[in-house]
Amino acid sequence: MKKIEAVIKPFKLEDVKDALAQAGVTGMTVSDVKGYGRQQGHSELYRGAEYVVDFLPKIKIDLIVADDSVDSIISVIIEAAKTGKIGDGKIFVSPVEKIVRIRTGEQDEEAI
């Protein structure tokens, strides 16, 4: 099992969610996050004063998938989240050692 964390632009959330649902993903966790990478933030003007926005709003999607689904799920996320502009986001994949569904006690792949 693998954990896929995708950090994407906020306006792409619905597109990614719909694409993942079509790909058979049955659950995910979504968080509002802030950060920056190469995009480095930007300057804005508010009531005549300039200020720097260092951390940009992003959405983080967390999924747990079976090992054999990782590459196809990554492709789905890329296709749905890509705008071709800087700041499209990143995808991180890491191993998951154990999952337990609290309600039933199901473990590992049965608990996904």
C-alpha cells in the first residue's frame, strides 16, 4: 500500500476529485494548506500599500492506494490538475505499513 499526497491549485480540486472518482478512488482526505516552491509567492497592492504574499494557498489531497494502482492514480491526478503554469503542484508517494478501520477492525487492503 502507498500513500499519495498531491498538492494542487485550489481551483483544480473539483476536477481532480471527479477524475479520481471515475478512476475508482473511494475515499480521500482534503486539506487547505499554504506553501511555496519555485513560485516564490508574489507582491500585491492593498489600499495603496504593497505587501508580499510568501505562502500561496494550495490544496493537499491524501489517498491510500494499493501498490498496483499507484502509477494510474498519479496519471489521473496529473491530467486533472495540470495547467502548464508554474505552481501546478507536486505529488509525493510513500509506503504505508498498516491501516486499521476503527469501526470494523478491518486491516490493510480491506480497510482502504
